[in-house]
Amino acid sequence: MLRELRPALSLVVLFTLVLGLIFPVAVTGLAQLALPFQANGSLILVGGKPVGSALIGQTFTSPTLFQSRPSALTGTDAKGATVPTPYDASESGASNLASTSKAMIDDVGTRVAAYRRAFGPGPVPADAVESSGSGLDPDISLVNALRQAPAVAAARHLPAASVIALVNQMATRPWLGFVGTAHVNVLELNVALGSKQG
């Protein structure tokens, strides 16, 4: 009986070592060598301490900082009531409201009014008032960032031109000039903005 089981047991031990230990250690080591920033969670450091990940959005409400795209993530409190949990990295999802939903129309209308109060009258970029499909989006459109720039500059007592130049410098342009849209990582932009003196 043991003689019949020995090949099977040997294969279990071999594959456990190869696939459960050697392969994961090799892939982890290769990732650390080739892509250390990504392999370690794309963490943004300030003074050597992590302030967030470049892959997960955060809520910014100060007038001296650029605002992120709205997040529609919700959870439940201890009493079972639904509460907002924006940018909760343990989950991902959208509001799932149709464009004809009264709740959606009311939410967008409220956000448009708040955006215009904060950044002045004029067109409002869609990503400033509509939540993303993931609820975790770390980027805003370049149009949105440029629209916010003068108000952020005024709140920081900086020349608008220098903040606009920073936004343009931090922007990721469409791949090959036409694939995707120009966008800016909000956390990276706010960190870079923190180094500017008014």
C-alpha cells in the first residue's frame, strides 16, 4: 500500500515546494527587482511615511487641495443603516443608479451646485459630479484639475499660473496621443502642491 502511495505523496511534496514556495518567492523577488513601486502597493511617501496609494482615491475637502472624483461606496453602521464609505479599499462598486433615477439626478444637481460654489460659474466636468464605476478612482480629468486650479491657487496664496503649470506638468497624456483622456492623480498632485510656498 505504501509503495502505491509513495509516488502520489512525492508529487504532492514536490508541487507544494515548487508551486507553494519556490515559484511565489521567485515571482515576488522578480517583482521587487523589476517594479518595486508597483510591487509595494504604489505607495506615495511624504517624509518617508506613506500617505496613500497612487491606485486608491481619497476624499479631500480643504479648499487648499484639489478634490477627487465623487465615490458612491456605501457600507452599514452598527445599527444596519447605510452610510457613505468613500474610497474604502476593502470594496469596490458604483451607485448602480440609472441616468433617469431621481436620486441620481438629485445627487448630480447637488454636486454641480457645490462645485460651482467652490470653483466659480461655468461648465462642470462630468467626472467632478458623477462617481466612477469602482468608487476608488484616484484620478480626475485634466479639464477638471485645470478648472479647480485658480481656486486652489487663491486659497494657497499662490499665482494661478504656477498651479496651472504644476497641473499640466503632473498630467498623464493620452497614450499615442489619442488613446484615453488626459488625467491627473489627485493624491500625487496634492503632495506636489504641498511643496509650493505661498
